[in-house]
Amino acid sequence: METTEQIKEVVRQKYGAIAEQPESDGCGCGPTSCCDQSRPGLKLEANVPIMMAQDYKELAGYVADADLGLGCGLPTQFAHIKSGDTVVDLGSGAGNDCFVARAETGETGRVIGLDMTPAMIDRARKNAKTRGYTNVEFVYGDIEDMPLPDNLADVVVSNCVMNLVPDKQKAFAETFRILKPGGHFSISDIVLNGDLPQGLQHDAELYVGCVSGAIQKDAYLQLIRDNGFTTIQIQKEREIHLPDSVLRNYLTEAEITNYRQQERGIYSITVFARKPVRLTDSKPAATACCGPNCCN
């Protein structure tokens, strides 16, 4: 079994290789993307489309050079970002969601991208510098231990990244920590409905392709609840169809039929949740508690 650090290193190396490709080469979230031509040991057939990424082109702030097709949703579209907000993008890649968020938060806002792949940070910074963006910054760091202060963000977004994090409990705890009281997140991610075949779920290439790190939808939502978030809602949900030609790499024909009949599958969801405002967040310490002279 792979250790946490081994999983992170696989993700770092694969996404680093994607980041270093020519800027004109968009890739895609999935093992059959154009990036796979150079990946040794690939088990899946070439040119079999697995549609995970969604089209950003109509969103304000879209930067083609920053769109590597690695997402599975449009979290910034649902994030209710306001002018002047501080927005943090977890797993910011080449900066696409950060630049879309910047268009929403405006010149008075601040956008911070966090990523653990140095090559992605370099590419994102280059994209920001080329366009003269002074209120967008990119920070190297781990989502499980973010190098960011408490109560920083009005809004957190993330696109098909949390499922790649080995310790999702820590990741959501850190998300809660960096959000301001009353702040919220909008996260697009991959979840499962029913168990995937073991070979399919744990293949290293699929891990980087946004599938094998995914957990059950109910467990994912429970993690969010367990970390203190409220007002949880699914803003968008869609099934990710795996064609039989892909499943045949892992399953017999009889197993594929059984897989379809049980309606198991992979889904992209965009989830909203809020960090609640506590009494102590809105009142001075002297009057926040219910003492003998303040409850009458």
C-alpha cells in the first residue's frame, strides 16, 4: 500500500510534468487526456474521452494559458464572490480559477492560489506577471498544512483537488481554519456512488486523473459536517461516464454488466458550505459569555 508521502509524490510528479508542457497544449482531468502520450506504463487506451473538465471560456477572467483542463467543475461560477473579497484557491494549478475569481473580486480584492507542485506555481506566477495582475499571488504549500493565517479568506474555492489529498479530514479542518467566520467555500470534486472495482480505484494513473482518490459521496459530505461547516448544499452534480472500453482494462464483460446494473459510478459535485459565526466572533469577550449580570 502506498504511503501518504508516496501518493503526494506521484501527484506532484505527474502534475509537474503537465505544468512543464508547452502552453498551447491543454490537457485534461483523466487518464486518457492528451498528456498521457508520454506516460509510461499507461493501462488505458489512447483517445478514449472521459469528460471531467468543464468549459470556462464564457466566464469573465478566463485565461487560456492557465486552463490545463484539470478540473471537474466550475466552482468560481457558484462561489458568490463579491467585490473586495479575499479568495483562496486550493490546488490552484496554472491559475485558471484564480484569474476567474479575480474578475469577481476586482482590483480591491485579493486572490491567493495554493499548490504543492513547484512547476505549477512557476507557471501560474508567469501567467499573472504577463497580465500585470498585482492582487493575485501563488503560494507553495500543502492543503493538509496550509502556510496561511487563520481567518484569512472570505471565500475558498477548489477544483478537483480535495479528492487527491490523502488526509481529507485535515484538509477540511485547514479550510475551516483559514476561512473568516461567516465565510464559505464552493468546491468541485469527484465522489463515488457505490464501490468502484478495486483495480480501477487504486490505479496510480487514475489517482492523478481525479478518480482513485475519490471517496463515497455521503462520507465526503459527512467530513464537511464533522469539521464544523453549516449550510451545506450541493450546487451541481453530474455523472462521469466511463465507457466500456475503459472498464475492460479492469473488468470482465460479466463484471461490467454487473457494474452497470448496480448503478455504481463516479460523480462530479460542486459543494457549498459556510463557517458559522460564533457568539465570541461578534461580541467583545467581556459580554460574550452568559454571566450573572449579562443574561437578565
